[in-house]
Amino acid sequence: MNGIKNIAELKKIRSNLKRENKRVVFTNGCFDIIHAGHVDYLLKAKELGDVLIVGMNSDQSVKKIKGDRRPIINERERAVILSNLKPVDFVVLFDEETPQKLIQELVPDILVKGDDWKLNDIVGKDVVENNGGEVKTITFINDQSTSKIIQTIAERYKSGN
């Protein structure tokens, strides 16, 4: 679990990376039931810089956003899985509904979200751009989602078959 850090640890790491002129990419999400779409997205995000930091919504945060029946996978397990994916260097959890505080603390060089977000709606855009960074979107290649996976499971198992 070497890649799972708290914000204080990551701030020190970020400071060192800045001195080494490493480009830090930041993205965030719930990552509940990780699927091929997540992996593709994270691979593309990592290609944009040297180090990929993923802000992951805590269980509390996911419930605020997705409702009481989510997450399916608890935060500890999600963090372990996410931190062990090849493109991910560090994972940090956050309890808020958005990663605004994390972005203000870390000030990444590149902030990335999926192309389902309009650039002007991306949380932290102002912080990153005001510090000389870039904000980008990544195109999703497949139509996979955790909600669709949950729906498929529910449909297949609803009658106890």
C-alpha cells in the first residue's frame, strides 16, 4: 500500500517532484468497481506527465454523490486496487464532494477529467491555470460504467437464477 498517501505526505512528495521538474497529473473519481474504462482513462492520464496522483472519493463522499447504496466496494479496497494499477503513482482519499481542497494543496501541473465534463465546469481549473498548469479532458473509448455493471448484475440475479 505504498502508493496510498495522506495529503501531508503528498504535499512533501509534490514539493520534491517540483524541484525535480517532474510534471504531476491529477485526476479524481469514485472508482467503485474498477473496469476497463477506468484503466484506459488512467493510462491516458499518465501519458500526459511523469507522475499520476488520483484523488479518490471516500465512502462518505461517494454516498453524498451517488446515494446510500454506494459505494459497492469500500474505500480501503478501492484504494488498494487503484494504487496497484500500473499508471497510478499515488492515491489520496478525500471526504468532500469535490477535490477542490486537494487541488489547492497539491497544485498539479495538469488536471484531467473525462470528456463528459465541460472544461469550464472542471473543479480546480482556476487553481491549476492560475499557477501555469493545464486542464485537459480525455475521451472515453468504451461505454462502460459502474452503474451499468450494477444494473447488469441486478438484472441477471434478480430472480435468483
